[in-house]
Amino acid sequence: MDYKDTLNLPKTSFPMRGNLANTEPGRLARWTERDLYHRMIERNKDKPLFILHDGPPYANGYIHSGTVLNKILKDFVVKHRNMSGLFTEYVPGWDCHGLPIENNVERELGAAKKDRTVQEFRALCREFALRFVDIQREQFKRLGVLGDWDNPYLTLLHGYEATIVREFGRVMETGSLYRGKKPVYWCAHHRTALAEAEIEYGDHSSPSIWVTFEMAADARARIPDMPADKPAHFVIWTTTPWTLPANLAITLHPQFEYALVDVGDRVYLVAEDLVETFAKDVGLGEHRVLCTIRGDALEHTHGKHPFMDRESLIILGHFVTLDAGTGCVHTAPGHGVDDYVVGSGYGLEAYAPVDENGCFTEDVPGFAGRNVFDADDDICAMLDARGVLLGRRQISHPYPFCQRCKDPIIFRATDQWFISMDEAGIRERALSEIDRVTWVPPRGQERIRSMVEARPDWCISRQRLWGVPIVVFYCEGCGEPLMDPKVVFNVADIFADLGADAWFTKTSRELMPEGTCCPACGGGEFRKETDIIDVWFESGVSYAAVIEARYGEDTITDLYLEGSDQHRGWFHSTLLEAVATRHRAPYATVLTHGFVVDGEGKKISKTLGNYIPPEEIINKHGAEIYRLWVAAENYQDDIRLSDEIIRTLMDAYRKIRNTFRFL
């Protein structure tokens, strides 16, 4: 006898097995056929509004588990808010300009790129971006994410490009926009300036060297007990020998005591607190301190450059520390932000004898045409031959790398367009708005606050082709830039009809209002700027292009939801642009989630062999298991993903499913 036939078991057509990988596509097709998204939001059209603004992913590749996590979390919010009786739309968007897309197109073209015109190259970039918009859109829909997928916002659409230019014009109206020569992150591989959000830090091996600068007579005269019969030297320490050709100064701390150290045949000046460390580092041998002098007593004196025919000015700066080195800081205003800031106060030029390819110019005899990093060893050898190299060792230390090509970047002073953080009070207003916004988790508030407090002026120009141009014209007669917002807004109107390609197909005169002339010299002939605008500015104005265009200019978005890396990315750029032009943050609440890591908490990458393609999980287990993973994890921390975790979730899913089946 089969005893199960004697039991009063439930009878249901709800199957025991989900068979999700096979049944989900049909379910999604029915949702699309029934227009489920619009039916969902239409039900609440007269209810209170709740706005979640989608941050635009790059349209340059296939989605990964990080983008899966982000999109599913947003889908949870949209569906929950709608089920709670709020009118909550979801308008997805994509970043379609910039270096990532340009890189991919260059790789596809190879050597053939040189045969393409600017317009042809931009057309290929557009095709590439739109291809991946379509690919990613289908991948996101496969995850069960509901949204207005047929009407996304794309930064390459004419209307969006026009908004970018209008917001650029509004920033110009504030007086915050200027062109200047300052050190910026520079990628020699891509030959362009980079944003801080395009930088990642990794270990880098560099020569750590101690170099002497002979004291000039004016410095010797300031120091008591200076031996008349011995040469005297300032001693600097640096991990970037290649920046020495650009040295214009040595920075001392005004309040530090500096010791004159006698080593027998000569004397060295270093910070008193670092004498013994310095002696050990360079193997100084027998030495004694003759006297001490405060740093500010040596201001405006000079040292002699160790191999260039010029003197280095002794200046003062509070950024000098006693953590390492000698307390005498090698200062090259063209190759460092601190150096530039302190040097500007003394009228020093932002001198950087390095070209766009990261090679020395003719200003550096014996090294012209050499890559700066490749020249480090030869520079050290030259210093040694001249008797000015006191010590050398190789060290590994954190260094900025280009996020795209993974090459080490250089700090290089070039002429760029900047938005001043302080000229019109952007920094002050941004810090005030940060305190008004709700940050989830709360630690995000201090993170972005510290970034805004310390950040330099915003470099918004890029030396690339695929993007929206910086709408500035230069007078052919006197060379002055035409800083006229009315001209910028006129170009924006043209872009609204023809797109940003009009910048490359129309003449300056065709783009400018009739009768425009140079306010400096009265000339009427102009040339166009060749740089494009930072893509972080482009995505940063999405609140204007999408939210304000949809709901009105006074609208503040209820929620921005992205990964924690966006504190220095999208959250940051959109905050700065909004406070510059609207005097307020564009969002009320910012929620951040962690990164996806493997089962052991390690970074996921294909090279480490721990990368699981989303389609592999979906095709094997179904998208619902992905959604269960997102729901089960603490999104505020880094989220682990592995085959074992997926198997555990499968067991949980079976229990949930069979509970429903029994009910």
C-alpha cells in the first residue's frame, strides 16, 4: 500500500520546481506585453511624488555583478514606493561620451584611426555607445527591473548635449570659470587630463633619493656659526627624480628648527628633528650640529640647482612635515598641487618641461624626448657623477594610476579650463549642503565632506574628441577667450537641433550670434576651443537634463543610490555643479552600497579567476536568485558572491517556493 495515497495532501498546479532559467523569459515577455511598468505607475499618477534618479553607467561593456546589485536595489525602491502608494517613475540613463568609449573604438580601429576624420571617428563612437546601450538595456530587463526602457536618458542625445552647454554657460555667469596653467593629473598614454574619479592608487616602485643644493651667499649669510671655509648645502629628499629639472624652490616650514650639520669637509642643513634619521638613511658617519635656525629666517634666500643653470628660491610652507625626508622639500610648481599653491604665493611659474606624451622637452639638455619614468635611473646616475647624490634606495609606495590604461600618471602643469571652488563660494555652499542632505549610511557624510574640503579647483577640460566641446571662442586678433554666456546659450540652441557635432561641422561665425565681436580688441574673427568637457560635468548636470526637465526646476530628487565610489564621482560632481548654479544640492538623500567581492572578501577580477559572469548565474539558476542575493545581503558593506553562496541561496529559494506551494 502506498501510504501517501491515504494522506490529505494539497493539490495545486503550482509546480514544485521553479525552472527559473526557462520560465523567467516568458514571464518577462508577458510583463512587456501587458505594459506592466506603465500600469504600475499609472495607478499612482495622482499620488504624492517620490523621485529616484538613476546614475548613468558607461555604455562601454557588458554588465557585471556590481551593476546587477545597483539596478536590483533601485528596482526594490521603485516597486516598494509604488506599492506604498507613491508615484515613482524609473527613467534609466547612460553615460555615452568620454575616454572609456573612445578607447574601445581606438582599439577596434587600430592603425586605421589616422585615416578617419573627426566626424567619422565621433560617428563610430556614437555607434559603439548605442550598441552597448541596447546590450545593457536587455541585460537589465532580464533581471526583472521595471522602467521606462524605451525612453532612457542618454548623454549623447541632442537635448542632453544642449543642457550640458547651457549649464556650462550658467557656471560661466557665476564668474567661477577660468583658464589657467596648473598641475593636473595627466595620462601620457591617452594624452589628456584626468579627473580624480578616473584615478586609482596602487603600489609603485620609485627611487628614493637625497640630493644636495649648494647654498648661495645670501643663505650662508643668514646662518650663525657658518664655517667660512666649508661648502654648505640644503638637502632635499624625493621619490620623483624626474621632477628635479622643474625644481624652482626649496620649501621650509616657517616654525621648524633647522640644524647645520658638520660632516667634516662640508655642512648640511636639515630639520633638527630629522638629523639622526637623515644620518642613518644616507650613512653619514661622524657628524655634529653646529647651530640651529628657524625656517622663516631663511625665506627669500637661494640654493643652487644641482644640474640646471639657475638658483632655487627658499620659500615657506605649512605642508612640510617631519614624517620623512629632511624637512627641506623639493618644490616644482609645475608638477604638484602643494608645490603650485605655495609657489604661486612667491610668483613662481608653473614650469613643467614635459610634453603630452610624458617625455622631456628640449628644455632639459641630455634628456629631451625621454620618457620621464624611464629617465629616473639616468638622472640619478648624473646626480651621482656630479657629487650631489647623498643616498638612494628603491621604495614601494602608493601612487596614482590611470583607471583605464593602468599606467602611472604624472602631475603636469598645462593650460586647462577650471571651475574655481572658492571664487564664487562653491566650496562653502557645498559643505553647507552636505550637512543638509541625509546620508545612508551616515559615514558617507564625512567622506564626501573631507573630499570637498580638500579638493583643488575642478579641471573640466579634456584633450579628447568624443564628447561635448568646451564652448569657448578665441579672438584671432588678440588671442583672448570670449567669455560671453549669451554666445554659449546660442550654441546650446544649435546643439538642441543638431547635436554637438555642429561644433565640428559649422564655422565659428555660424555658431555665434550675428555681430559678435571681441570685447578686448573689437575683432570679429574667432577660432573654436578644441578641448571637450569632463564627462563628470556631463553626468553631473543630469538633474537638470532629466529631473528638472521632467518635474520642474525647483525639484529636489528624493534619492540618489549608487556605489560608495561615487562620493568622489557622480555625487561629488553633481553637488558642485548644482550649488554653483542653483545654490543647493540636487538631492535630499544619498544612499550608497558596497562593492561586490568574492567569497573570501577579495576583489573580483577575471585575472584572479574569481569572476562569475552574470549571464552564467542567470542561465543556470535564474535572475530571481540574483534578486534573492541582493535582498539577503547587507548592502552597506561589501557584498560577497561565490558559487557556494549561490548554492545556499538556491536552498533558501526552494524553501520559500515550497512554502508558497503548500499555502
